[in-house]
Amino acid sequence: MVDSRSVALSEPTADALADLVSRLRNGSSALATAAARGMESDLPWFGELSAQDRSWLGLVAQESIARFVSWLEDPSPSSTNSSEIFRVAPPELARSISLQQTVALIRLLVQVVEQHGMALVEPEQRPLLRESTLAYSREVAFSAAEVYARAAESRGAWDARLEALAVDAIVRGAPDETLKSRVATLGWTGEGRTLVMVGAAPARQAERFTAGLRAQARKLTHDALIGIQGDRIVAVLGADPRPEPVATALAQHFEPGPVVVGPSVREIAEAGRSARAAMAGILAVAAWAKAPRPVLAEDLLPERMLNGDLLARHSLVNDIYRPLVAAGTPLVLTLDEYISQGRSLEGAARELFVHPNTVRYRLRRISQVVGWDPTDAREGYVLQTALAVGRLADAAGPGAPA
């Protein structure tokens, strides 16, 4: 491959080239001053930078001009490295200015050298200066792209580690006061409620799968964290008053198998509760052969309780049984008899010595009090389990765990 720099400099004599280099070197201070003025006047974002970042950009401009002169003197690849231009500034500068802004800076420097450099050289040297400027600006542009590519790779690797740590802290439920600040650096806004969903991790190319799942999640909501926990994929979703529809849409992008969605909580600091429910659900979902996909962890309360989940037992007793008892003995007796009679209104009415409409009214009342419908087969099973577990808790006495 022919080096464009050599092509640009192949025609002039050594004396003419030496004279051109000498003139530009002597005027490099004037070029740097012109570049500084141009950055202040022509780049709107320049004034919004900190004084330190503006100072670093000034050094980059000076280094660009100095290395351009050195490159003119000896265009061989080993003589100067255009990537060194950006090494005078710290890597953090790439976080302060975007690649688009860097391109605008390079364009400005090219214009400064072309416009102000022409006044420093002889008329017959100007075509050579113009061609050389264009050739070198290409080298600098590729150098800038390389710097930003390295920064992006480094930032991506760091973000992945930070995301993994955040997901791990949520799943473990460990109190972590830095969790909010960690996820904020990943773009988490915390505007809506939060939930955790769990599914099976792929046996191969797990990182590639999580990257694809993350992309799909962020199409649905801008608050999303994806992590791998053993053989499970964990997704943390937020930025929505009701994130459950987002979880339902995302479930189709999980691997085949059950997907369990934990209850939504107010903020990510409370997401450990949602994660514990979802993880317990994924362990117990096999007991419900016809479980939907995804399935809510709250719909798996009986299976989770049978699998030894104390959180599910607590929910059955305190969220269903106790409110039902507090609503009145007739409701408890009606539910018990309705279940015993094979969910027959007439059968329950005969045993209770009431009209079937009274049974119907009480069943509706139960649904209003606890949020579970006794006339639905699955929800009736949850209520039946809550009734049994609650009575066991009462029989164990006040000192027993709820």
C-alpha cells in the first residue's frame, strides 16, 4: 500500500521542503495562537468545558501543529506517530468531549493551518502545504478514532463489571449504600418502579446473549440491568409506573423455559425483595405444570411455600389469611365451605343455611378484601393454601414465626 504522505511529498526538492518546514516551525506559535482563538470563537461547546479541559485542548492543538511540522520534515511512518498527539492529554478528556466534537476540532486545526499557514510560506509552496495538510489530517482523524475506540472498550468493560456487581448486590439482598450511585453511572434514572425477572441462562455464548437481551430491554425501557447468576439470567427493570408489561414483552427474548417476574417495588434500593421472590419462584415453578410464561412470583405462593420459601409463607399468612380473618368470620366460613363443597355455590349455601346469592356476595367480598378470586380455580388454590397455612400459624401460637 502506498503511503499518501510519501505521495504528497515526493515532488518537492529537499531545499524547498526544508524551507517550508523552517517557515512553519518559526510561525508555529502564531498558528497555535490562531487555533486557540478559533476554538473560542468557532466551537460553541468549547466555552462550556472546564478550565482544565480547555487547557488540555490547547495542548492538543499545539502538539498537532508541532507534529505536523515534524511529519513534513520526515514523512516516514517511523519518524512520528500521530496517535501521540492525544497522549499529551489525560484519557479522561475523551469523556469530556465527544468524538463529534473532536472531529470539529480537527477540522478547525486544518482550517487554521491552511488559512494562516499560507501567509507564512511562498506562493509556490502553498499547493504542497494544502495537500500535506489534508493528508496529515486524515492520519490525525484515524488517531482520534483509535483513542475513542480504546476509551469505549475500556468504559464498556468497566460498565459490565459495575453492572454485574449491581445485579449481584440486588440478588444477594445485601445492604449496599452505594447501589444507587453505582446504577446512576450506568444511566439508571430511577423514575418509576422496579422489578426483577429471572430466567434460564444459555449454555453457550452467555455474554453474547446478555448483550442482546440488554439491547432488547433498553428498547422497552431506559432503566435496565442484565446479569448472570450461575445458570440464571437476571433482568432488573424500571422507569415505568407499571413495569410488568415491560417484563412480559421482554420474556419472549429469554431462553426457552420458565421466566418468573418478581413484585414491583418503589425503587432499586428495595429491588432485593423482588429478586428474592423471583429467585424463589424459579426454583418452585416446576410444581405448576401449566404455569404461564412469564409467571408472577406472587402467583407461585403455594409452590414457593411448599419449597420452603419463608417469604411466601409470610405473604400467605399476613397478606391473605390475616386480612380475611379481620374481615369477619362469615367470610372465612364461606370460603372454607365453598372449597369443601367442590366450589359449588348451592352446596356451600345448603351447609351454611343461606341463600346462594349470599354465598355469591361473600365470595365477591373475599375478592375485594384480599385481591384473590375464590371462583377462579388457580386463585382459589392460593386462597385454600393461605387458609391452611394461616390456621397452622394460629395453632402454633403467638410466639411462632408468621
